[in-house]
Amino acid sequence: MTLVAVTDWQATLKPCGCTLDLQRGGVERLAHWLELQRKQDDSLVVVHAGSLLQEDEPHTSPAKLAQVELRREVFGQALKQLQLSAVALSRWDLAQGGATVAAAYQKLEAVVLTLSPAPGLQTRKSLLVKTASGVTVGLLAVDPADAPEDLARHQLVGAEVQVLRQQGAQLVVALANTGLRAGRKLARQVKGLDVVVIGQLDPKTEPSLDLDREGDVLLLHATRHGAWAAALTLAPEGDGSWQEASQFLPDQAEALRGRIAVASKHLLDLKGRASLSIERALPMYQAQLDDLAARLKAAEGAANQELPAGRLGAYRSVGLDWSAPTQPQLAALVAAYDAEVVKVAEKLASTPLPPKAGQASYVGQAECLGCHEGAAAFAKQNPHAKAWKTLADGARTRDLDCVPCHTTGWGKPGGAAFANVAKFKDVQCEACHGPGSQHVEDPEQAGLLTPANANACAPCHSPEHSPRFAFDLYVRQLKVLGHGRPPVAKP
């Protein structure tokens, strides 16, 4: 049987795409991929662990709340077409989203699993699924709210594992809304588990490209927002430990060649940059490349070999980039959502907030560069100056998931709204330095309100949208002549 896992979806139809890593996934691409897999493999079981319906970022504006509600409704329709077998109930979802999220859970066609009852929700402790290939899979879900202490939580899981085994489960899979550390501990402490799917991941968690395990328990985690999925094909014949058989997958050699090409380019780039820390790291990177080469050789030779005896597990990471084909029905559903987003935005977010008496408000970059001539060249060539263009290229200029970080002063007194967006499009001076009206009126007496520090960057360069952001490294690119660095004095 093949277990396909998605984690921490957070009602995301498509990842934001703010970085190349996030230009993957989307429900319409995953739907197409699942359709192909089901034609080749009638034993797919698709599950989700982690926060399913509620995102991390707080929302207070009526326009954004309306868009979130719309997106959650459309996402629920998409889940029905994706045919999930089970989802783990995330109490974090309920705590953050309240009755609205609880009602959305009730509409799901997938079975909602949790070990302890959730008032007002139809949930089950576990689920038995028998695949067309004859494998009986037991599914259960665990959330920290089921038991705050590890020992009590592990006892709950252990008791349900025994029930599933008595009911004939050949494989037992736990959907754990616990994060990686607690998920690994669960795998170590509870006997009888075969697989743990781990949700509630840190936003900076990288996709797992290789089979992960804790002892003899296999672990699946697929990052957030549906950018990646994890697929694990299991042949549970006989006894003993799980043996990795990924080399027997038909596309494994091709995947390894792609990884080798990326790793080789990276290693070559490092060798061209002289520093003591890089020199010390080179042997580690070379060892990784050697390991990939050895695994490629095994995958190329596997076509002529018979499968070994025993319990086998073959793993694939599924990262569908945005050039991947889409499923027509879901593509149409997402397109209809995009069209509705425009109507919501134009209705509820068109008018800017008026400036408040006695407080600084936004004036626009043209006012700043009239005096700060040295910063003008920087402002034109810096990537922040293309922020609005990236939205226009992606047809996202009315998507409130994106617009606030591609404009200046969005939703703030005197700042951007759709009625004045031409004046405030892109990430301008005041996005980092604060509203400048008082400084413009009296440059000698009124300084800028906000120093350009990490706090100014954090709202947009968040772990959610910029996982590798490091202020100390990024800020160096902003300090150039005329902007953060004084001009060289002439003799």
C-alpha cells in the first residue's frame, strides 16, 4: 500500500511563492498527481496531520477576514475532490479559529480522528482502511490536547494501537500534531507503531528528501501549505525491521540524478569562494555527493534485481513545481476563487484609512527621494522596487494574502489601499523607516519614527514567507553608497 501524507495545510490553496522553495504545490497540482498515482496504484491512502484549516497569521481587517472565510470554504471543496481518508483534528485550529473552523471540520468528508472527544464535533478514535491490494491499515491521531504530559499521551496511543492490532491492522499509522521532537519521542516510546506522520512543524522545517526513521518506526513530514507531499509505499510481508527499498522505485534514478546535479553545482560554487568555514565544510558536502552517487548506482542496478524478502518501505518526496500539470476541475475552482477575491478586495479594501491628527502618516517615496538623492539610485535597482510587479506577473494584485507585503503602509492611517495603490506600490522607503509626514514637514526637528532594524523586516520576512531570512546577512545588501553608507570623501 502507498501512504501519501500532507502536513500543516492551513487551508492554503497554493503556497505563497515568495521564495523558489515555495513555488511548488497547490491543490490543483496535487489532485492531478494523485489521479495519476491512483491509475497505477489502487492502494493509495491519503492523510493529513497538523493544522488543517487555520493559518498562523492573525487577521483583524474585515477584508482579510472575508477572504480567509472564502478561502477556507473553497479549500473544503477541494479536499472532497482529493479524497482524503482521514485527517487529524488539530485543537490549535479550534483554539485559533473557533466556531467557524469547527463548522468547517463538520463539512469534511474525510474521517476526523482524535483520541479524546471534541465537544460538538463528530470524531473517531481510529479508522481501519482495507486497500484493494489486501493490506489493512489502522489510522489514529494524537494531539497535545489529548494529554498534556508525554507519558499519559503515549499510554493513550499505545492502548489504541493494541485495539487496532486486535481488529486486524497489519500496519498502524499515527497522525501526530506534535512537532518533530515530540513526534520522534512518540515513535521511540510507543510499541506497535509502523509510521508516524508529524504535523505542527516549525515553519523553517525543510522537506525530507530521504526516508526518515526513529528506530524501526518510519517518519513522514511534508513541510507546510501543501508545497510538498510525502509518499511511502509499504510491503508489510513477514516480520523483522523495515528495509529501505526506495532504489526499486521506477523514477528513483531520475530523481537522484537531479539531486546530484544541484549538489555538484553547489559544491563547485563553494570551492570558488575562499573562507576558512567553507574549507572546513567541503568534506561534508563531498560526502553527501558521494552518498548520492552510490545510491544512484544502486537505483540503476535495481531494475535487474528481485525485491528482497521482508518488510519493505520505499519513500518519495513529492514537490510539484508550478510548471506541473493541473487537474481541470480543481484548476477551475481555484480560478473562480481568484475572481471572487478581486470582488471582496475591491468592496472592502478600496478606501485608505485617513491620517490621524497629531500622528505621522505616509507620504510616498517621491517625497523622500526629492531630498535624499543619494538613495534614489538604490531605490530603483533594489529588488524591493519590483515587489508589485511580482504580484502583477502572478495575477495577485488583489489577493490580500499577498498585497500588504508588496505595498507600503497597507491598511495603516494614510497608507496604501486599492484606491491609492499607484502611489504606494512596491516596498518603499517608509516600509522600513516608518511614516514620514512629520519629517517632511520639519526635517530638522522630526526624525524618522522607525529605525531600519530586524523588527521592520519581520512582518513580511516571516518564517512563513521567507524561511531562510537572516537580518544580519540580508541587511548588508541594503547598505550601499548613498543608502546606509556615506559617500567617499573627496580630497
